[in-house]
Amino acid sequence: MNYLRSRFQVSVGPARVYVNDEGTRTFLGLTVTTGLEAVTKTSQRLDRCLDEYGLPPFYEEGSFHLSVAWAVGDRSAALQRLLPELDTAVATYASQSPLVCDVTRLECRCGNRRFDVPLGGTGR
């Protein structure tokens, strides 16, 4: 399967807190639990492209997630305390309706420029 051109699905699960490298933003994300192979292969292709331009990989160790909220500054300590409650809420919701996302396009942001890559066909 050509993961960069085919649509795919991911499911998300437990919450995790992320802080950007500068410590200026905190994100609450739901971790990818299924569809990881497609996301990983897509990330590897992106890394090969970055390498062609002498740039470092996007992330050495990717933590694939769907960001659902953000706040200014490093708010990780406060959010970490809420994770058990958030995970319970996510699990309760997911037991009634699976948390599945159709990935139909990729969006890459470099500085203030944005590139959209529509994905065709189905990868399912």
C-alpha cells in the first residue's frame, strides 16, 4: 500500500500531555491506538524528504496523537493530575462510540507556510 497517497483510518485512545520544545504551548492529545502502521510509514516518508534537504527528522521517536486542546505556556503539571479522570471519560465515550478518524489529507506546516496533500483512494 502506498501510505502517502491512500486514505487510512486511525483510532485514538488514552490522553497524553505534550509541551512544545520552547515550552510556550501545552497540548492535550489522544494517542493513536490503531492505524499506527500507516502513520509510521507516512512519517518515515516525510523524514526521507526532509533528509534530502539536509534537515533532521520530524521527530526521532514519534508519539502519534490527535491534539484536542492547547494552552499557552507549560501547563503540563496541572494536566498530568487530570489524566486519570480524562482517560476514564475517553474510555467511557469510546465504549459507546469508537473514536475513529478518517485521514483524508496531510497538512504540513513550515513556519507560516502550510501545504495540503490530499489523499486519494482508500487504504482499507
